[in-house]
Amino acid sequence: MEWVPVGKIPRTHGLKGEFKFHPFVTEPEILQNLNRLKLQGNQGQETEQEFVSLRGNPGKLIIKFKDIDTIDDAEAYTGQTVLVRDTDFKKLPDGEYYRYQVIGLNVFDENGRHYGQVEDVIETGSNDVYVVRDGEKEILIPMIDWVVKTIDIEEKKLIFENVEGLIEDSTV
């Protein structure tokens, strides 16, 4: 079991111990079915909390935890990250992955050349684009079947076909 970051609490909301919530996941509703989660501070300190509610619209979500009932109680938790167990996520169909599963994968072309790690995922509407970084070098790999050949979550490895024009310095 692994604890996965699903959002951040940038600041308090109102006087009753509620917080603004900035989700890292596309489906923050995952929190609705949970009883417990963790809050992690900037220095790595963690506290388990009991989830009460999540309300609002995308971009304007408000989250509430049990026993945090005043703005004074809430102040201590601003800036913290909300974590849930990876086992709390619903199982996805084969070939689909959660963002947290893709971030950090080592990226190789079909010839075994290492290009770095997936640092971010850009959602474009038609297909995701993986931002791969190795030091100062950055490449963008579209999540298209004929480009991305293999994703192995357990091995933390992504293999892609280096098609012409994908990488500036490549001569395919």
C-alpha cells in the first residue's frame, strides 16, 4: 500500500474549519467514499484525518475534516498535501493509468536509450502528453499507441518508438 498525493490545501475557507482544495487528480470525487486520509506538511510530518465532505465546483472546491471546527484549528493545516491510499482508487481497464502511476517512470526508446523520467502529464483533450526530463533536456511524448509501445508500472519503465520528428536531435 502506498499513500498518493491527490491535492493541496492552499488556505482556509470561512470561519468553521474548512479549506480551499486544489486537486491533483481529475476525479476529486474519490474522496467522497473515504473515511480516513493523511495530511502531509512541508517538513514531511503527517497526520491522519477523518474526511467529512467535499463540495463546490471544479476550481472552487471546499474540503472539511472532522474535529477541525474553527479557523484557528485550520490555520495549522494550510499548505499541506492531502494523501489517500492507492488501494482507494478504482481499478482501471488495461492500458489506462492514473497520473501518479506515470510520474517518475524511466523513459527509453525502442533501442534502449534512456531519455529521463516522466515529470508531468499534460492533458490535451485528445491524448495525454508526457513531459520527460533529463537534467536540462526536455522532450514531449504523446500517449498514442503507435508512439508509446510499453508501460510497465511495476518496472517503472516506459518504452516509446522514436518516430521521425519527435526528438530534435534524432535521425530516424
